[in-house]
Amino acid sequence: MLFTKAISLLLAGSFLLAPCAAAETKAAEPAAVECAAAMRAPAKKETERAQFTLRSPKGDLTAEIAVFYKKGKHGIQEMGREWVSAESDVIALCRLNAKDAVNAELSFNGKSFTYIPEEKGIYCDYEHSLQNALAAMKEGKTEAKLITREYAPEVTVKMLKERTQKLSSFTTYFDGGNLPRVHNIALAAKRIAGTVLAPHAEFSFNERVGKRTEQNGFQVANVILGGEFVPGVGGGVCQASTTLMNGALLAGLRVTESRPHSLPVGYVKPSLDAMVSEYSDLRFINPYDFPVYLAAETGTNFVRFIFYGKPNGKRYVTESNVRYRIPPPAAEIVEGEEDKIIRAEKDGIASESYLLVYDNRGSLISRTLFRRDTYAAQQGKFQTAPKQEEGEENGDTENSQEKNSEIP
């Protein structure tokens, strides 16, 4: 009976071990039943440890994974793989490789620019890196690559150089022998150099340069006061402000405050000067969406201002016209030891200035009146020596008259 049952189990596809086949007696029937039950149970899972490597540009990470398999009639069969620390491992490797982009920077010393190069950033794609690594592991592969890519910073050196091109420069000249005046011009220029005018911000000459006092470093030189050139602290500063204003006009900045001198000046055309004092300022606005940088240069006989920024494709030109001249009043005559000119007489001027704007093809876009002024005529002042009466040079006048009276 037991033998017949064993044959039927074999025909049903069961695999009998030798102990089960050897049970031929009725006494062995319980053992055969136990053996058959064991063969119907699923095979036991076994676990092994393996290594999986995730490679990256800044180093590799090797993790330990679990491999599950079972032994069956056809040998060892893998049941699956498990990487318990996959998420934390990919995060750790992303942190090692990821890098924020660094924007390029510039420094400006009032004369030139220094550029600090940008650095590209590295982005780590965590989601796709994890998915690819787990898929590779399940396929039985032993390694995968971390997914990274470079990205550009928001600001590059190229961008900064495009924003710091020369917009304009303007130069005026002076007598290098007048040392106090040269000092005052150079001091004002030095305090303006290095100015960074933010977008839509307004520049004030008086705020930037400060009061023209000896305590503030200025010296005594000629200034125009009451229609005359007289000694005063800060003489020459108006040449710096005038030079600066012309540079601002040529750079396309909008001058919001400027006033003429009471007398014409020789270093710039009429209606293009900028007189500054305690009560008169030079102001202009940066109309652009980018900063404007002010540089200055001074030499033994010149002052120059250079404006830097991002060109807008337009060219700015100034124009000065004399409308008519005003004759000076009669000269003032004073007596002195000798004949000499104390102050030369000069015509007054009625003038106007315009700002012309051209496009990048050279076509005139606009011609706008900038200022209309009147400069006073300068009265001459002459010194003359007193005239001598006849005979004084030849001796006694009285004796001469006596001799004359003797003539018949």
C-alpha cells in the first residue's frame, strides 16, 4: 500500500528523498507522510552580502547590499536585492558633488577695473540618480553613475565687461604754474574718482567733494566774486565741476542742476560751464538700469573725467552758440607810478547750448536746448602815471618864464 502511494506522488511531480522511498512497511508510513509534506513546503530563502558602487566626479561610494536567493531543484535562484541605505547614500554623494555657482565680481579703484572670474555650479539630480542606481542594482549590475550637470552663474566676467565699457570722457586744461589752483582741482577730482552711481540715483558735487574750506584741504586761489577774479578758498574747483558735467552730458546722464559763472571762463565753451559754491550745486541722474562708474585723471595741466557703464547704442554731442555779445562799460582809470593794464576789458556773452543725440547709424534723433545764459561784460581797469607839465624836465619853470618875457 505504501509503495503504491509513493508511486502516485512521483507521478504527480513530487520529488522523493531516499528515506521516503525506503519506507516500505506500514510501520514506516508516518515517516513517508512527513517527508512528502516537507517536499510540498517552499524552499528557504538564503541571504548574501554584496557591494554596489555609485561613481561620481568627486569620488565613489561603495555600499553593502543584501542579495536574497533560494535553492531549488534547478539550483540557486536569486529572489531579489535590497539596498537599505540607498537614499541616504545618494544624498551624501550629492552633497559631496553639488556646488553653488559663484558670480563674477569686480572692483573699481577710481581709475581701472579688476575682475574676479565666476565659477560654474554643479547640480546633482538626486531623484534620477536614485532611480538609476536602484534599477542597476536590481538588474544585477555592480555600479552606476551619479547624475550631475554644470550650470552657469547669473553674473559672468563677460557680462561685467559689457557693463563697464567707456561711455565718455572730457578733458579741460589749466595753467600748471598756479599751484594752489592745481591742488584744488586735483583734490576735487580725487574725491569724485571711484564714485559708483547706482541705477536712477542722483549725484551731488557738493555732497561728494565737501565744503571748500582750508579745514577740508582746499587752498586759496582766484575765484569769481561780484564779477571780478579775487582770491578765495577753493579757487579752481569750478573747473573740476565743469569738466565733470560735460562728461556726464556726453555719457547720456541727465543733468538736473547747473548754473553758469557770472563771467565767461576760458576752459570751456559758453553755456557748458558749471559754477559750484555753497549755494549752487551740480547734480545729475543716472537714467540707466545699470551702475555708472566715475574715474578721474589729473596731470600738471589737465583734469579728465571718464564715465563707464553699459552703452545704449546712442551718441551724445554738445553744441554751444553765441547769440550776441555785450560791449563792456567804459574802463576805470586809476593813477599809479606807471601805465599798465590792471584788468583787461572783455565783451559779455549771451549764449545757449544744446544736447544732440544720434542713433548707432549716425542719424540725429533729437536736439534739445540744455541751457541759455548771459555772461556779464568785464569792465577794463587801467593804471596811468600822472602827466608832467611842460618845462619840468629842463629845470626851473619860473626862470624859463623870465627868459621868455625878455624877448621883445
